[in-house]
Amino acid sequence: MNQYEIFNETDKNLSLEIKKIYELLEFTLKREKLENVEFNVIFVDSNTIHEINRTYRHVDRVTDVISFALEDCKTIELDHRLLGDIYICIEKAEEQAKEYGHSFLRELSFLTIHGLLHLLGYDHMTEEDEKIMFQKQEDILNEFGVRREK
């Protein structure tokens, strides 16, 4: 059984978006045939993600999403996959939605799937890896029905 939670640590009312993100995650887990995984999605403000980025990545700036993949730590042995946590900056998501000309929900969906794929071991450090990861993101979002607006 999959276990995942979405936490809103901001003052913004995200109840409608959270409902859709739960549906997106359920769709994605079924699509990817993932069973027995555990992870969290945490919505935070720009100050919080800036501090997380500075403390854990030594990058002194606000970012949109940070994933902490626990499977990278091979000393943890459980009867399920403890994937980790995905932190998403709500203000950055709002800015990027406007910048890219699509909805806030589409941007939150993109960042959630991007973070989840990082927890699953996908990366975009090389051009080839980026192509694979970004295609998978687009496939999931398109199949779920959260397409880029034109």
C-alpha cells in the first residue's frame, strides 16, 4: 500500500490544488506500477525553501522544488520504499506559471512530478538523462490531462 501526504505549510488556501495533486499522484503511482512507496510533498514559502537550499545544498537562493531522496541512503532497510520528501515553493510556482503562460495548477503538477521522479532516481545532469526525465514528466502530465496551455 502506498503512503503519501501533502502538507501545506503556507498561509495560502490550496485545498482545490491539493485535491488535484492527490489525484495526480494516485494516477502516477498506478501508471508507473509503484507499490509500497512512502513519501511526502510539502508546500512552503520562499523564505523556507531558501533556507533549505542554503543549508542542505549550499545554494543561497530561492528555488522551485527540492527533493530529498532517502533511497540514496543505503543503510535504511525497510519492507517498503521510503522515497523521501519533495519541497515545493508556492511563490516560485506562481511566478513560473505566469512566466510560462500556464495555470498555477499545471505548474504545481509539473513540480510535483519533477520532484517525484527525482525521488525515483531520475535526474537531468546529462543531456540524455534530461531528455528521458522531461519526456516522462510530459507524458504523465499529458495523460493525466494537465497540459501546457498554448
